[in-house]
Amino acid sequence: MKFTAQKRDGAGTSAAKQLRKEDLVPGVVYASDMEPTNISLSVSDVEQIRRELGLNSVFDLELDGKTHTVYVREISQSALKPTIYNISLQAIKKGQKLEMPLSIVIVNEDALADQEGVASTTTLEINVVADPATAPDSVEVDVTGLAIGDSVTAGDLKLASDIELVTDAEEVVVAISAPVEEPEAVDPDAEVAEPEVIDEKEGEIVEDTEN
């Protein structure tokens, strides 16, 4: 997949707002052999990148008549509105490895040794050094046969031989725990004892007779 970007001169909040009014998204292309380059991409192109490719993806970017292979580092978007604030790209060379995140995905939770157990991630992702062009978007954690109290560390994960783990190998990424008991519901019609009122002057307890 290939997209075309334009260099932009302006920077800062006001320049970014003006670009968005023109249905453009401000962005930056980073590279190891050149200074960061400010760019703009059409909103439709960035939405397609986000929807069809996502983070950690690799595609070709045409800029100033040259084609660069780039890696999607970040796409910043409003949590409440369908507004994309900016996109961050990393220019890479064939076979170049980068430090990048991999999402944690739990599989086979229905095959736990304890059927009441709950498998949950203690971190959403791990960091690795890999070739973005061939690296997966996520790493699966198979919890088959695990019991309550068991856990999986980053070092337990099965990564391809060409992927280097950066996250501490001892860090727990998935834990199996007992289900959380729901608190008993309070009956709204239950009778509540009348409160006792203290007479501040006499220091005596008197019955509240207002009701």
C-alpha cells in the first residue's frame, strides 16, 4: 500500500488546526539518517491507514518524489470525537530492526484448569526489537491448563527467533485469579433505624421525634 504526503513548513497548535480545517492531518517522519520532517496527509488516507493497517504497520510513503518505507509509530486521535490529531512515522530500510510494542492477546481462556479462574493481562503490551516489516502486531498467550494463582511472565512468551525481548523477562504479563465476588445488593425497602440525636447543651441522648 502506498500513500503520498506533502512537506509542511508551519508547526505548532495554530498551524495544526489550520491543516485540520483543510481536511489534512499533520505528521512527522523520523529517520536515523536525517532530521525529522514535518508532513501532512489527507484525513481519508490516515483513516485508511488506521482502519486497514493500524499501529506497527509498514507501507510506502511518497514524499518529494521519493518513496520511503515507513513504520507507523503513533496515530493520535480524540477519545470523544472522530478527530485525528497527528500521525508519527518512522522511515526504515529493508531488514532494519526497531524497538516496538507488541500487544498481549490471551487465548484458550475456556481451557483453564480452574473453570472459575479469570485470566487477565497485567500489561497491555511488551517491547521488543524486531523488523516491523515481518513482526506480528501481537503475541498470543495460551493459558490452557493454568490454575488460579498461576502467572505468565514476559520471558515465558514464545517469540520468533529474530525478535529480541526488551521488556524485563521477569515481568508478569498475564495472571490467573479468582473471580471477584459481587457485593450483596442493598434492599431499598429495608427499614432503617431512627438516628439518635445528642443534645449539645445537656450532652444527653434524645429521641428524634420530628418524623
